[in-house]
Amino acid sequence: MNTVNTADFEIDIVADHEALLQFLYLAPVGLIQATMNGDIQLINPLSAQLLMPLAKEGMLSNLFDVLESVAPELRLMVSAFPHENGTVCEWFRAHLSAGTQGKRDARVLGISLIKLDASRLMAVLNDFSQQVAQERQLKHNAAWLNAVSAGIADYALIPLDETGLIEEWNAGIGRLTKFSAQDIIGQPYSVFYPADSISTERMRDFLCEAEEDGWSLSEGWRIKADGGRFWCSSMIVPVEDFGDVEEAAALFDHKASGYALILRDITDQQKDMGEHVRTMYCDYLTGLSNRRALFEAAELELKRWHRHPRPLSLIAIDADFFKKVNDTFGHAAGDLVLRQISLVLKETARDIDTVARIGGEEFAVLLPSTDIEGALALAERFRKRVEADCVTVDGAQIRYTVSVGVSTMDNTVASFDDLLARADKALFDAKHGGRNRVVAASGALHG
């Protein structure tokens, strides 16, 4: 019979433990072992390097606390994970900072969370900044191939003039949108958009992007003549770049300039991809856009602003005394308050605005085609609605307020980080001025 030498066994355990620590230390990605509550037990140097800029007072004691400002969803995703072990999320994107036009890309942190057992969690971190820029180009390439591939039935190919007016009608337009020639010829292509979901500036942006990049791609709701709507992949391409498609060549042979607008009904695909898209771009608790969605939208808006300056504003919002709500009524009540704030904010904003939750009780709204006066008016409408609102939990009425800071784009703003910092400074002034108020960034009203 074989016998086990206890001393040798203990030596093997120590050696294995040292090997594990060495692996953690030298791993080319950030590795963290934490409790299910986020308390960090083991962390390698790369993780510390990636997380230290987020850590308050340089403390890396709790993973969720450190990531709260850029990825508040993660704590809820872990607590709601129903399985004994497995992958909670894979390469969740957390935007650490926005890029600067023509100088540097946005900084993006990729985070995977793996539940090891009932008490342990493993986090894997990686810097995704370069990969995100590459993926954006690949996404455009894939969209182009999909748009011109043969056999697509649910699409319409629409000729536009140089200003974006619809020049002709064809059977494909009628089949997809139900509009007649009389309905649309001579109309701007915004006729296919729901009311207030596109501005004159945004229409011009899409045409300019098509000229500069070869195409302009977007997704969203479009409407039919009978009032029905469909989820649409929309692409605008300069006519001279559209010579490889037989139908387009036949349709546009007489044109030397202008654009082709391709509308594709991807409602079914959108349903299939819904959960995946929500995970990437929606806040887990409120259903608003998340920090990633806000930063990507802001990057595009600032690119457009540098091409053709126009009004662009940002609202930063913080729930007043939110810790007191949690401490008095519990975290479930606090979550209900955040959901209600989100609902009121979404109802107050326009479809063209990007409404996001960017931290624990922090929200932001990016307002294209909106000057400082318009942004202040929207912020004040929202503040008043919240002040008049309440949430009932177990028979108790919880009243709450918000403080709001507003900034606007001008020539002195170098990046979205700067625009956000100005709104945050105005928000700080609102809170220290008594809370439940709206404050404009210094100089914004006189810029």
C-alpha cells in the first residue's frame, strides 16, 4: 500500500501556491480574485495599474467600489447571476476616458467576471483601447458587405440629391415603407424618421460622413406611411462609390452626384441580438444607456462638432442625499428611486439625446443641436418633475431631489473629458449651493 508523506504533501501545496502567485504576478492580463461582495483577496500588478486611476484615495480594497464610477452594472450583474459558477460577463467595456480629436483614442477597459463558487469571484482585466478603434472599422466594413449582398428582400434603395432630398420613387421604397411617390419625392430623407428623432444638423452630418468615409451608417426606428415602425439599418453612400451593384447602377446611371440611401428592415435580427446589445450598451439597473454608449456617442458628436461647429451641450446629474435613502429605506428602495429618476429623465429628453447612467447615482444627457439656454431649460424641467415626484415603498413615501450641472461645447473644450469635467464642476457648485438646483458651467452663458 502506498503511503503519503505529510511533510512532502505540505511542501507541494506551498510550491503550488507560490506558482499560482507567480502566475498572477506575471500574467499578461489583469487578474483579481475577490469575494462575491467584491472584496479583493488577490490582485496582480497589471490589475493594480489599470484600476489605480479609478481608486479613491489609492485604495484597492473592493472591486465594485473601484469600478462604481465607470461600470455600476457589474455589482448587480454578479448578485443576479443565478448559477453556482460560470461566466457572469465577458469583456464588458468600461470607458475610462474619452479621446481627443486627432490626438489620442478613448481609453477602454475590458472586464470579464467569472463566478468560481458560492464565495469567490475571478475578474480578468485588459486594456481594450486599440481594439475598440479597430472594431469600429470592422463594423463599418461588415455593414457595407451586408448592405450590398445579394438576396436581401427587405430593403429599399433611395436616390438623394446633394442636399439629401429624395429624387425618385421605386417599387422597393413602396414595398418596405408603404410611401407613395407623391408622399416622398422632394422631401428630405428625414421623412422616414419618427418625429423629433433627427435634426437638420444630424441629417447634414450623415451626408458629410458619407463623403469623408465612403458611407455613413446608423441604426434605429424608422416609420412607414401607415404609422408602423421598424428597426432599420440605414446607410448613405455617395453615388460615385456605388457602382458595383447592378440595381444601383441601373437606377443612378443618369446621376453624376448625390447619394444612395439604403434602408434595411432588421427588426428580426435586432430581436435576436437584443440581449447582447443590452449587455453592451444598456445600464443593467435602469435600462438607460451606459457609460460606454455615452462615450461612443460623445466621440462621434465631437467629431461632427470639429467638422461643422454647432450647439452641443451636456447635463450631469446626481441624486441628492442618496446614501441617506439607502441607509433609511434599504438598497432595494434606492434602486427603485434610481429607476424612477431614469424614467423621468428619459421622458424629459428627446429621442435624439443620449441619456445615460454613468455611476452609482450619477446620470448624464448629451444634447446635440442644443445651446446652453436650451440645455438649462430641459434641466430645469427635469429637476421640477423630480422634485414633485415620490416613490412609495412598504407604505412609506420617499421624496427625493437632484442637483444638475450643465456645460456646452466651445473652442476651449479639447475633448469630451473636458466637457464632462465642466459639467461635473457645475454639478459640484449646485450641490454645495444647497442642492436641488441647476447650475451652468462658469462662462457657459457668456461664451
